[in-house]
Amino acid sequence: GAVVSQHPSWVICKSGTSVKIECRSLDFQATTMFWYRQFPKQSLMLMATSNEGSKATYEQGVEKDKFLINHASLTLSTLTVTSAHPEDSSFYICSAKPRAGGYTFGSGTRLTVV
Amino acid sequence: QKEVEQDPGPLSVPEGAIVSLNCTYSNSAFQYFMWYRQYSRKGPELLMYTYSSGNKEDGRFTAQVDKSSKYISLFIRDSQPSDSATYLCAMSKNRDDKIIFGKGTRLHILP
């Protein structure tokens, strides 16, 4: 089946630094990938839609300058949390859709900003 | 009114029982319906993917969609302790459109 690989699975960083999260579709091409954020015991909140070769589309309330998205190829999208602060600590998950079937999610990245 | 409503639970049932999970939605434009299972600190895992109204069965799982009532269900037969997880319903308007999630229902299967 379709597999989406996300890396790293967890990261701890100091306040003010930037962190990059990678999302790869391993056995299919994805022109569109989605980035979600999930707080404990909450549902997934869509942050942005990543489009290969063009700018990402951000949901209302999401700062595009803080959460930089790059979709440089049909199999790779990256999310960079810039100048991270403790309130950015969360579980970040990407997803992509193969040609047939539903969306496949990565295993998530737990970010802790200290 | 939220687009997708889902009771967060928790829902506790004894092992072997039939589990019924459901969601309601308000937007009649939704056509694609999904159920995901999420274990703690893991990404969601797709269980069922259906289009429009009807039933779909896969092993112990059955998904039902009633578009006239804007109501979807997931049934789990012969429930196992390993089924204990959070179950999220999700839906989208078009095949490649962004998906909207319910809040998720926490399910506990008691041995």
C-alpha cells in the first residue's frame, strides 16, 4: 500500500531556533501534500496544503512566515518551523493521496520547544 | 454548527462486543468519507474509504454512509483489546480535496 514517511519522529529544540520536518511519499507521486497539527487529545487541524512547484495554501490563522512549506518534488514536502517558541510544541503530521484510495498519513513528528 | 461532529467518548466496551462509532456532518457537498484509527503518538491509519452512500465491509470493519441523514458509521465486530485507540471520521468534497476531521472518539476495549 501507499506509504508516507515522515522524519524526524521527534525533536527537541531551543526557543528561537528553526526545525525542519520532512514528508516523503515512498511509492507514489504526490502533487499535493497536507500538513496538520494536533494538540493532545484534540483532532487534527489542517495547517496548509503543499503544492508541488508552487506556493503552499495556508489555512486561516496559520502564519505563513512562521511555518515555511516547500514542495520541491513529487515525493517530498518539508515544513520548517522558524523561530520556534514553546507554544509551537505540538504533534505535526503530513499526509498525501495516492491515485486511488484515501489519504495516507505519516507517522508524525513530536516537536518540543524548550 | 461545526462541519463534522463526533462524540469524543471515551467509549468502553467488553472484548468481543460490537462497537458502533458515528459522525454527523452539515455540508451536503461531502462525497468521500473515511475512517482512521490513531494510536497514541502515531499518525492516523486509514481503515475505510467510501464514496457516497452505502455500505462497505473489510474484515471486522463495516462503514455505512447515509447522505440523506448526513450520518456515517463504523462498526467493529468481535472487538479486541488491540482495537483500543482513537477513531477519527473524515470527509472531503472532492477526491483530491482537503479532508475535514471529526474530533475523534477514544475507544477502550476491556479484556
